[in-house]
Amino acid sequence: MIHRLSREEEQKLIRCAYRENSSYGLLLKTLFLTGARVSEFVSVKVEDFYFDEQMILIQKGKGGKSRYVPILPELTQELRTHLGSRKTGYVFESNRHAKFTPRRIQQIVKETAERAGITKKVHPHLLRHTVATFLLEKGMLLEQIQKFLGHSKIETTQIYAESSTEMMKEGFQRAFSNS
């Protein structure tokens, strides 16, 4: 079974991050909504944003592959504000204008989850699992989720379909509500 955050936990985590440090709030929200691996996320540059198309190019994907990921209009606007007049560099930078390390992102996620009162072991990949399961439950096709996550094999993405107890419950209730 794939572990993930509930919708409530995910919102609690992001709200807590915004309260403490708005740039960390935006960082966690972007990490969650892009479904990026932490190793990909730290390398996203300002130049990788296509604001008009509401897309991000994730260039340093697993296996050296790149992919485009859609972003919501609200996130597009927040990122535009966050970047201001910056045209180059990493989207999320340390106070020394260097890119964050994957380890630092892991710390930010873990510390924020603890402060938000989430008792699960929270790490960046858990956010990826959470968004994948959420998209599946909301009816996004498995093939689209595969592209979104950058999986080369559909079998890797299939794990989410097999583990979604919420979908099983809804399907079960739907089946019996018509009988």
C-alpha cells in the first residue's frame, strides 16, 4: 500500500508552511502540485516556467528525461509574484542565492509537518504519492498521471491505482447504490 497524506493533512502542512515562512509555503505548495521528485524540484529554474501556458519544464528528470507539467492559474500567479523581476536562477533559492539541496528540502518538509502536528513520517516523496493518488481519485487517466510523474513504465504508475482504497470504496458504493 502506498502511504500518503489525507487532503486535510496536505492542507494543514501547506497552511503551516505559509504561516511560518511564506516562501516555504509556496515551495511546499509547488512541490506538491507539480508532483516533482525532490532531485528534479531543486533544479527548476526561472527559465523553465512558461507562465502564459501555465506549464513548468522539469528538465533533470530520472533517466535524463524532461517533461512538461501543468500548473494551476493560482500557483502561476503566486510564482510570478515570488519571482518578481527575476528572469534567471533557481525558482527557490537559499539566502545565498544557491539552489536548495534535496536534503534541505527534506528537512523543510519534515520540520513543517512536525510543527503542523502531522504524526506520519512526512517527506517530499510522500507529497508526490499524495498528488498522484488525488489525481487518480479525481478521475485523471493513469496514462496522464504516468506522464505527469515522469514514469517510463505504466506499471510504476499502476501502483497508485492498486492502492487507492478511496477509489475502491467509491466504486463499491456506486455498484450497490444502483442495485
